Amino acid sequence: MAKIVIGGETFDYDGKHQPMSEALKIEELYGKNYAAWQDDLWAGSARAMCVLAWLIWRRDGRDVPYEDITGGKADFDLGEMLQSIIASAESAAAEAKAAEADPTGGSDPAGTATTATGT
């Protein structure tokens, strides 16, 4: 789960699970299809980041109108947000690499590496 910083606050963001209702709302707000929003998000589009901020705040129970974000009323530091996204991606990549290097998770299911399974 990614840790995204918006306006100095850190939010958990699970980008792997997207309810259809949210995807449709994203398309409505962004004016493009969902896949284009995702592509633009990873390309660093400021408008796509506004939609992401709206989505994260919505999931947190905040009713921040999208127009307030794009109009500057609910402003935040884009650089801070981008840095948190980069840090989350790097952390996820490091975890995946560590899991690949030790697929057993570092423990022997039969006890310890020096204890026989029949002990």
C-alpha cells in the first residue's frame, strides 16, 4: 500500500483495487477514459494528480470538490505529493526484490535451518 502525502498529511492509498463506481467518477472528472488517467498519472500530469488527490481524500471521508482542487481553494504542494509517490514506488520495488532474493520469507517451515524436520 502506498503512502501518499497531500498537504503535509500522509494517506494510505491502495491503487490495486478500484471499484467501478470510482473508475467511472474518475472518467467523469478527468474527461478521459480510466486507462488514459492512469497513464497520465504515471507520466506526471498535474490534472491527473488532482484527480488522485480528490480520490484519496474521498476515500478518507473528506468531501473536497474537484473544482476546489483545480481552482486552488484546496491547494497542496505537488512536489511533496510526487516525492511520496516516488518513495512508495521505490519501497515497493525494494520489497519485491527482497522477496525475489528470498522467496521463503527467511524462515524454514520445518523449524530452523539446523534442526531436522523429524525432531
